[in-house]
Amino acid sequence: MNLGTVHYRLRNDFQLAILTLLGSLTVLSITPFAVYRAIAEEWLAFAMDIGAITGISGGVLHAWRTGDTARPSTFLCYFVGVMAVIASHVLGVVGTYWIYPALIANFFLAPRKHAFITAMLVLTLIMLTGGWHRETLEAASFAVTLVLSVLLTYVFAYRVAEQREELRRLASLDALTGIYNRRELLSELARTQRIIARESRNHGLLILDLDHFKEVNDRFGHLQGDEILVRFARLLEGSLRPLDRLFRFGGEEFVILTQVDDAKTLGAIAEKLRATAEKWLDDGHGSPVTTSIGGTLLRPDESIEQWIARADDALYRAKHAGRNRVVIEAG
């Protein structure tokens, strides 16, 4: 794997980046202690350090090799909890110092539910099994400060997750119409490509373009044009089936990704959409606004770019044939 690939994966996979960062920091932090304990011949503590380094490194490497970050993250969450309990017994009070960063890091590794459960189990096991070696008041202070740290981190992680989801939602939506945008379309097509590769399900791609839309903008202004685009998006949303996905491709072009049995079904869907636009969409001054539609079935041996190009070619033929019509390439 070259540096360019590593950089790309770290930039585009948030969870993998978190796993790698926390794993690297933890391994770098523990390694000097492992070296010291080997020199001091503290073999039990040394074995514990090596076990922690091995488990954490293994989880991160598994994520890099498979692309699966969910299972390694959950595994490391509970693994770190187990190692925290072991450290409190092997190292005594010194071992409890590691519990705070370990349990806080878990909220960035795994879902909040798992991180919180791990924290409560760690605290309970340490208190019940004699992992805490000081007086009652100090034990109570430890328990209270640990719970407070966990609760505050839980709240922080909750807010961060909400903000990330809102940012993701905003990044995937078209600002004018509120439907999915071109970026989300490309992501959805990539997911569809994987589905087609492993399952025998047909998918169709429709590209819809409003006819003579530039003239509408020139005559009535862009605000009126924007209103037409919004109304067109609402018409399409109301006409689609639950499994269909609608996207704004750019300008006055919209894309629909649909699961269909054959080209005939895809054509029937497109014709229904064309007729709906012809009947209900106008320029605000009584003149109808129509749409031309090009579509194609997706082939498992083609790239996303080829899918779009074939649908776009069908749209061009619909325009060239007189507009306000459907052309489906059977493939």
C-alpha cells in the first residue's frame, strides 16, 4: 500500500483515522514502559504491556486489511476495558492512572452504549475484586471522579456525533431543493455497484432534464427558475416508489436510481414521471414546463462513469427527437 492510498483512506474514513490515531498513541505510550519492565525483569507487568500492544495493533491492522472498522472498534473498546482491570491488579494504584484515558478513548472508538457499558463494568470489577488498594475515602473519590469523567465524555461524544451527522446530512443535500446532491449520487452508485457485483438485481438509472429551461430563466428570472426546480423536485418525490432514490445532478438535471425488473418497467416509470411533469408543472405564467428523460439498465461489468454516460446519451436522443419524451437504452 503506497503513501497516496494511506493518505486517501485516512482522509475519507473517519473511523479508520480515529482507530489509527488512538492505536498509535497508545502503543507509543506503552512501549517505553514495556522496555523499562523488561530491563527491570518485571515479567508479569511486561507481559501485560506486550498483550496490550499486541491486541491494539492487531485491531488496527485488521481494520486496515479488511476495511471493516466497526468490529475492531467494538473489540478494542472491551479489550481496553479488560486490560484496565488487569492493570489495576498487576500495577496497583499506578495501574488505575491508565483507566481514565482508556475509558475516555473508548467513546471515540465505539458507539456510546458500548463505551458506557465498558466503563461501568471496569469500575464495578475493580471495586469488587480488590483492584483498588487504598482507603475507603480514596476509593470513593476514585469512583466518583471516574463516573464524572465518563458522563462528561458521554455528553461530549453525543454532541460530536450529532454535529457530525448534521454536517454529513448537509453535505449530502442540495441546498435549493433539499433532495440528495451529486456527491451523494456518486456514493449511492458506488454502493449499487457493490450490490450488483454480488447479487442478481437489476437497477435502472434515469436522467431528467427540463426542456427549454434556459428560456424560462431568461424570460422570468432565476428566482422563478429556482421555484420551478423546487416544484419539480416535489413532483418527483411524490411520484416515486419507496425504494427509488432522487438526486439533483446539477442545473436543471435530476437523476433517479431505481430497482427494476427490466427495461420495460424502467420505461413505464419514466413515462409516468414525464406525464406528471407535463400535467402539473408550469412556468408560473400558464405555460407548461416539460421534461425529457433518458435511462438505462446498469451493467455489472461497467464503471459508474459508463452508466452515467449511457443514460446521458439516451437523454440526448430524447432531446434530439423533439423533447418531452422518454428514451430507454435496453442495454
